[in-house]
Amino acid sequence: MPVIEITVRERVTYRREVEVTEAEFRAMETQLDTLKGREYDSAVEAIAEKYIRRDERDFLDAYDLELDDLRVVA
């Protein structure tokens, strides 16, 4: 029986609609417009942590799964 190695690349999109106040939205927009690089990435992660709960629904959000490699190794 052959042994195979499978390599996949997954892109997951987390999408939620959340209600925020006008002030919260403006604060996020201002913060993101002024940051770059790792500081920007950290700010985006903080927003995601606050508004997107990564739970069992995330499996359903994985809409783009791409096969990179499939080969027999033994």
C-alpha cells in the first residue's frame, strides 16, 4: 500500500458583521491610517480579537483550500 504526502495551502477569511458606534469606527480608522508594518499588524490583530470570536464557525469560513502537492513517498 503506498504512503503519500499531501501538502495544502489554506487561506481562511474571517468575516463577521458587528455593530460599532461611530466613535469606535473613527478611532479604528484613524489608528490604522497612522500605523505601518508590525504596529499595523498588531492593531489589526487587536481589532480581530475584539470583534471576531474565532470558534467552531471558522471551519466553515475556510473557503479557499488549495492543493500544493500530492506525492507518493514510500
